[in-house]
Amino acid sequence: MAWAGQLLGGYGGLGTTYLCDPEQVLEALKKLRVSEEDEPLLKFTIATLENPQRRDLE
């Protein structure tokens, strides 16, 4: 889950507790507001966390 930690690391207000629990990471990602440019990456990241098998199909 290091990649999620790296993504969240850019947002100082989220804290490190989100790195421990995938459900908390997912909820934090859903609350983020990102630029239009970053929206596809955020959607992909959320979809991958919701369904880990999806990443093998992409």
C-alpha cells in the first residue's frame, strides 16, 4: 500500500493513520478534491482499491 501512502503524502491534512487501514485510505481518497488533470488517476486509484482484481485486467 506504499503507493497510496505516496499519493496521500502530498496532502498534509490527512495524517498518517490512513496508511494503516485500506478502508480509511479509500474514504480519504473519495473526499479529495483534485484538478481536472488528476481526476482520471484519482478515479483509477479508487476503483483499484475497491476491486483489487481490476488492476490485473488493466
